Amino acid sequence: MHPYYTTSFADREMFAYNKQQAELKRVLAQPEQRMKYAFEFLSDYIGNDELMAAKCYDAIAKYSAQLDYSEAHF
């Protein structure tokens, strides 16, 4: 019998979840992606909550300070 069939449903779900979380951590390790998500959240957010907007702008400022400008050509 193939090992895939002996793996329980819960184990397969756990493996899929772990893979998804690892992919998310890899993507969010890049400051550009975090800034992109903050801008997208801010543009899609419904409501005039100044505290939420301030948190988004603070996150954008925090991650823009981490950008690598070493290959930027002016």
C-alpha cells in the first residue's frame, strides 16, 4: 500500500497547514510585500477609523526603513 493512503486525514491537513504557514513566512520576510499588504488593507478598509489608518501608516514607515537601496540607481 502507498504511504499516502496510510496517512490520516488530520496529518495531511497538518502538513498542508504547515506548508502554507512556511510559504506565508517566506513571503512576509520581504519588506516590500509587507508594505504592499498594508497599502492593500488600507485601500480596502471600510470605515473612517483614524487609529487603523495610523497603524497602517506606521507599518509602512517601519518597513520602508528596512528596504535595501544598495542596488538603486539614481
